[in-house]
Amino acid sequence: MEALFSLIRRNNKVFRRDKTAVFFSLLSVIIVIGLYALFLQKMQIDSLKQTTEATPELITMVNEWFVAGLLSMIAVSTTLAAFGIAIKDMESKATADFLTAPISRATIQMSYVLNAVIIGFIFTFIAFIICEIFIVITGGTLLSFSSSLKIIGLLTLSVLLASIMNVFFILLANTQNSFATLSTIVGTLLGFLCGVYVPVGVLPSFAQNIVMYFPVSHTTLLLRNAFMENSLSQVFADAPTEAIEQYKLIYGITYKLHGNILSHATSYIFILCTIVILAILAISIFKRKHR
């Protein structure tokens, strides 16, 4: 156990020391923030003006919609960047050096996974605080204590899911160059798969199905519901029920898959099952690879 903790501390220090890796882990997030500030926010507000009045509550609701997608992306991008240490160690033969000590290969791999979870949670938690400050500055109100706890729980679930998924991504990369390419591809696709670049409801049916089968999009959905609960009721207080339901379907706050509205419980089950299945597969592949 002491060896595991020592490796986690070492991996964490290596990650923090590499400022370039930290920057590129947030590059896709920085791009999304820029796009939102330039036109994504205005585009959504303009479309909502046809249904309801453009009030400060509406702007808060749109900002909360964006923040939820952003936090899901940060969970994935930061944990993926943390796994870059495993690629670097493999390429530099540092992993082979570790094996000369009385440390098992499983302990080394586990240190990479736990380090990714720790880094992912720290980054998403800091981002959550910054996002809350942003929402308050732009006219919104602070979340209640119970809502904040719920969101922190969802962020923890997001980081666990992202970490397990990224274990499989790094199996596709054997060098730092291939890992950098993979990170770029993942960062680009995240904005679409989390429904940030383009609302889910305006995509073709086959693309909507892809998004809804992508596990991370369900963490985005749950986060949006947690963030937007109050602002949704305020903005659509005088609007017909059909208007709010249509908005939820278009902007990925509710999923309708194969004609059925998915409940929040279904999203939780889907996320948890994905984590368990991917964890079992990862362990199985690791054992077979190093038999």
C-alpha cells in the first residue's frame, strides 16, 4: 500500500511539473469557452426569445446549461491528460525501472488510474467553484447546499466514468505523439458528444442516438438538471408545458431514445453499469496482456 501511495504522489508531481500537459488538458475547454462567449450563448438566447422573454433568469439558465457541459468535458480531458504519464513512462522505459523494485505491475497501473481520478476531481471541483462565481457575477444565485452536494456527487461520478473510459483510450496509444493526436481527437469530439457545440435535438436521428449511447453525455444531462432546476421553472413559469418539454428535448436536458423518454434513474444505471463493465474489461485485458 505504501508503494502505491508513493507512486501516486510521484505521478501527481510529474503531472503538475509539466505545465504544457496541464495547458493542453484544458485546451478544448478553453476553446469551448471562447466559442460560447463569441456566439453560442447569443444563438441560444435568440432562439429562446421566440418562446419567452429575454430576462436575467433566461441568461442564467443558458449559462447553467453551458456550465454543466463544460464540467463534463473537464472531467474527461483532465483525466486523459493525467494518463499521459503512463505513456511517457512506457516510452522512457521508466515502467521497466519500477519493476526492478518489489512493486507489482498491477500496483503501477493502479497508481496511474488513482492519480487520474485525483487530478480529475481536483480540476472539476475548482472549475465548479469558478463556474458558480461566473453564474453569480452574471446575475444568477448561488446553488443551495443540497444542490451543491448533489453536483459534487455527480462530478465524482463523472470523474470515475471518465477515468475508466480513458484507460481504454490509452490502450490505443503507444507513444507520446500518438497520445497527443488521440487527445486532440477526443477533445474535439467531446464538444459534440456532450451537446455543447450543437444542441442534441437539432442533430439527425442517428447522431442523436450516438450521443445518447455515449455514457459521458448522461453525466452532462444529470448535471444540467441539477444546475437548471430553479431557473427552468422561473423562465418557463408562464409558458405552456409543451414549450418547456420541447426545450428540454432540444437542448439535452431530457433524452428521448427510440420513442421513450429516459428517466434520471436510467441515466444513473447506465453510468454505473458502464463503469463496472469497463472496469472488468480493463482488468481482464491487463491480465491477459501481462500473463
